Amino acid sequence: MDVLLLIIGFACMILGILGSFLPVLPGPGLSWIGLLLLYFTHAVPMNYWILGISLLVTIVISILDYVIPAKGTKRFGGSSYGIWGTNIGLIVGIFAPIPFGFIIGPFVGAFVGEMIYNSTDHKRALKAATGSFIGFLASSFMKFVVCIIFLGLYIWIAAQHSWF
């Protein structure tokens, strides 16, 4: 049973890293579940400090994942229409059958939202859409770093208990 938990936990770690770029998968959440599964094995004693701190980091990162693209839009001069466009574009981009829809969606959504707000100011709409894109990239990078740290922690803990 321990080997199965170890394999499923490692698979969660890999899916978590992929999820840091694909909005369909909750990257840090999956990585945290991988850590949790490692602690469910009999070979690794439970460490509530590591699990608690990593859960707190996961929750904060998950909240920031939705806040950062919208703040990027606002910082670059976007209105509430652009922020709503960013969020709607992200959802549409996830389900759109186009490559990289989850990247293109927030950009196009912010642009369309700003054009609805003020149809004559194309420059402002493009600037807000750029802010949305930069916010999305920053959010994805932040999730990726957290997932890589969780993977390193997973490997380090497993190696200490003679799994590798």
C-alpha cells in the first residue's frame, strides 16, 4: 500500500506542475495532495508543521491566482469591464478548442471588456489587455515555483526514509 501511495503522490506532484500552467488543473492543490499522500505512508512519520505551512501556502497561492491577473489589468489602466473581461476570457479560453486558449482568452477578454467600456480608446484597451497577460504570466510562474518547491520537498522527505 505504501508503494501505491508513493506512486500516486508522485503523480500528483507531476500533475501539479502541469497544473501551474493549465488552469483546468489546480496545480498547488494537487502538489499538496501529493505531499499529504506521502505522509499517509507508514514509512514517513506525520509532520503537521510541514503539512500546515504548505497548506497555507497552497491556499494563499490559489487565491492570488485569481487576483493577480485582475490586478494586472487594473494596474495597467483597465476598468472593471476589463477585469470582468479578463475573468470571462479565462473561462472561455479554457474551453475554447484553440491552442493556448487559456493564455489568449484573458488577453482578448480584457481587450473586449475595455472596448465595451470605451470603444474609441484602442490604446487603453490594448494596455489593459497587456496588463492582464502579464498578470497571468506572473501568476503561472508563482504557481510553478511553489509546485517545484513542493516536488523538491517530496523527494527530500522520501529520500530521508529510504524510498529512493
